[in-house]
Amino acid sequence: MTQLPLGIRLSTSATFNNFEVGRNQELVELLHQKSDSPPVYIWGGRGSGRTHLLQAVCRERAMQGDAVFYLPLQDLQENTTPAILEGISLARCVCLDDLEGIAGDAHWEGALFSLYNALHEAGQRLIVTAASPPSEIFLGLNDLRSRFSWGLTYHLQPPDEAAKRRILKERAEARGLRLGEDVISYLMHRWQRDISSLLALLDDLDQASWVNKRALTLPFVRDCLSHLMRDGTNSG
């Protein structure tokens, strides 16, 4: 069973099947393995696929019958207390997203340090994602930073431009939408270029297409983007 804090949901599209592996073959193969240790630290920039990959791990391990916890630390730090980390060390796999979300908070860091030690002693797997490598993330608790340096560290490489185009096209087709190459080129030159922003834009375009009963032609997409920009949505 995948355990989630109240209000948190795994994305239905976050699976290994639709993760663009690219230059991350070794990491993906490791995460497929049933081995529960050592801990894995995954870092990468916006749009590199950190959350997608972490949620894919949760989904696969849960389908295999393992007790799994997925915890988005940025959201938790804002909406709950470190007590949520207590008692989850019995899970076979604990996945912590956005480590920087609790960096600098002594109470959260202390609770995470205790959780790390408990999981390590029990031989259970811990997978953490962050935007920076362990040596660069701001953690006030030096022992916690050193713990993350002990495990396996992977730099998650984002998809290249060809892969982004392929992802956009495939996700659109899965929704029953057609994106022409001219539309994809326009989106990639007029919007933020990381894949998470492009897929979020695809959500908006899908909704606009349904409401207006319009295909995603270049003129219609131009009009949609002009409205989004006027509303203050960031573009590239």
C-alpha cells in the first residue's frame, strides 16, 4: 500500500513506462531492483523528472505488495509537523521528494535524521530527491548531510529537445489530441522549456480545447498562450 499524507495524490501519468530514460539508464535499472539498501539520493534541476521517477517507484513497489510511503517535503513543511515522519521506518520503501523543502528547519532535520538511521538499521530503502547534490544543499545538521553522502548519488539528466518533443506528442495523443510539429515548435520557443512546465501547459490547452470545441491548431494555440501571458502565467 502506498501511504500518502492527506491531500497528496500520485500522478496517474507517473509510471516507469512513460518515463523518458535517456541518459539515466543505470539509475532506472537500480530503482527497478527489489534491493532495499543502500539509500539513493537523486538530484536534478526543474523538469528533470525527479517527482515523476519517485512516484513511479512508489507505484511499482506498491503493486509488488510492499508498504511504501511517499512524502513531498516541501508541501509537508508548510502544512504539517515533523511528527509525520514518526513510525514509518517499518515501510519497505520511503520516498522523500524535495529535500530542500525542509532544509534549514532544525526540527524537520532532526526528525529526518532519526528516520534515516531507523531505515538504515532495518535495511529498508530510502530514496530522496533534491535540486542539488548532498554537498551543496543547505542542511544545518551536518550529520544529516554526511548520511546522504554515504549512499548512492545520481544526477538525473533531463530529456533533450528531441525527447521533449516526443513526450509532448505522446501525452497529447494519449488525451486524444493532435499536436502538429509547428505547434510543438511554437510551444517550445514561447514557453518555459523544461518538460514539467510544457506538460502543465498541455493540461491548460487540453482544457481550452474541450471548452471551445477547437482542435489545437497553431492559431488557436497562439490565442491561448496570449491569454495565459496576459493572466500573468510565466512563459519562457
